[in-house]
Amino acid sequence: MEVTMLNLRNLFDQLMRQAEVLNEGCEYQFIQLAKNFEEFRKRWQNLENEFAKCKDHLMKAETERSALDVKLKHARNQVDIEIKRRQRAEADCEKLERQIQLIRELLMCDSSGSIQLSEEQKSALAFLNRQTSIGGNKSRLSTIDESGSNLSDISFDKTDESLDWDSTLVKAGRLKKREKRV
């Protein structure tokens, strides 16, 4: 029975402590706790809203970045294509310049007099007299006049077969071409 009395006494003491806590007037602390909970709940809600906005912004930015990556890839491919075209055009230009150089040497340096040109034809071929740099320091292609007005007055009454080719001039032209490549 003594044990039962001891347990009852402990239960009574515990009940009295809890009654004292309720009677002390902790309402202010509970109200403050409730206010703090409400403040943190609002902060949490604001942070969740901000997180959702940031997540949407991130998704839009990633979509835009991937679209820009695709555009960049296409632009790089286009640049590569244009570089290849430019290199081909420059190679064609150099080839044509070499051909013009050979023609100029053939027409203007003909000491045998086998090729007779009229003054009109000479004036039409005057563009051949200027010195062109074959494979020179040209970093850009110049504009090409494709109108054909320079050559419109020339009559081609002689064919390649009827021309009396001076083989030493042609060989010299080819040697010069090979020397310039090296």
C-alpha cells in the first residue's frame, strides 16, 4: 500500500505543477508563438511563390539557351560553308588570274607578230595590261564585273587550232606558275 500511496503522491505533484503552469499567465508567450508561426508560414509561402517564379524563369532560360545553341550550331555550319565557298572562289580566282596572265603574255608579248589585233580589240583587252598579283597578299576577293561589256566587241574569228602557238611562251608561263606556288 505504501507503493500505491507513493504513486498517488507523485501523480498529485505532477498535476499541481501542470496546474501552476496554466495559472501563471503564459498566454502572452503562446500568442507570441502563434504570431511567429504565422510570420514563418507567410515567409515560407512567399519563398515557395518566389521558387515557382524562379523555376519558371529557369525553364524559360533553358529553353531559350537551347534555341540559341541550335541557332549557334546553324550559324557555325553556315560560316563553315561560307569559308569553304570563299576558299573555292579564291582558288577559282587564282586559276583565272593565272589564265589571264598567260593570255596577256601570249597576246602582248608576241614578238613574232603572228597574232594581229586591231586597235579596237587592243583597247578592249587593255585590262590585261595591268599587273595582277597571282596568289598575292589579297585577303579578300574584289568585286567582279560580270556584265561582260569589256569583251562584247571582240570577234573570235581565229580558233585555237588555227593559231600559231609559240610553245616557248606557254612553257615559260607554266614554269612561272609553278615557281609562284612554291
